[in-house]
Amino acid sequence: MKHTFTATLLAACALAMPAIAQQTPAPEGATVYFISPSDGATVSNPVTIQFGLSGMGVAPAGYDVDNTGHHHLLINIDPSDVDMTTSLPASDQVVHFGGGQTEVTKDLPAGTHTLRLLLGDYSHVPHDPPVMSEEITITVE
């Protein structure tokens, strides 16, 4: 009984501790970019956003395949506010596409928005160095 309690306590502590993520190396020259909309575009809802990737492949989260990753869309967030060494948190500002999606149709509030793409590895951790797009700005009417 005492051993079972100790084993259960140790397992619970291990699960409660934050996971230590290790960054996956990015291949030299890999780039992620927006196919559409273009920087400065004025759009209406729903907004279709298409993602492009060069020098790497797309694989769903959970699949550890060399030189692959999956997209994350950063909405109205400065990349310096994102911890590039741990798994990206899912939120309204960090949208995960762990199924390997390469586009999304999404409603955004009216106004001006900044968008950036960031590739994550099989465990949602940005690569080293990060594979991140240039920022684009769109206006939703």
C-alpha cells in the first residue's frame, strides 16, 4: 500500500511539472509566408488566410518527421511576447493548425490586424531558429 501511494505521488508530481521542450533544428533557408491575403489588404468576413511553406514539409502535430512542422497563426501579438523555447499556448492570439492545415477561414473583428505565421514542430515548439513569416497588416471591414 505504501509503495502504491509513493508511486502514485511521484507520477502526479511528474505530470504537474512543466514539460521541458527541446527545440527541433530548422533546415537552412526554410521560410513560411502568406499566400493570401496580401499585406495591406482590406477584406471582409469571413477572411480566408492561406499559408505557404518553402524548404520544409507540413506534418500534423504529434508526428515527429524530419524537416516538417505545422502552422500557428499569431494575431495581434508581438513575437517578442512569445516564448520560442516551449510549446506554444493555444489562445485567440495563437491559433494552432495541428492537423496540418494550410489555410483557414475565420471571422475577425472589424478593424486593423497584424498577422504572422510561426511553424511549430510535432510538439508545438518553434524550431531553432524560428521559422516565422514577415508580419502582414490587414483591415477587416
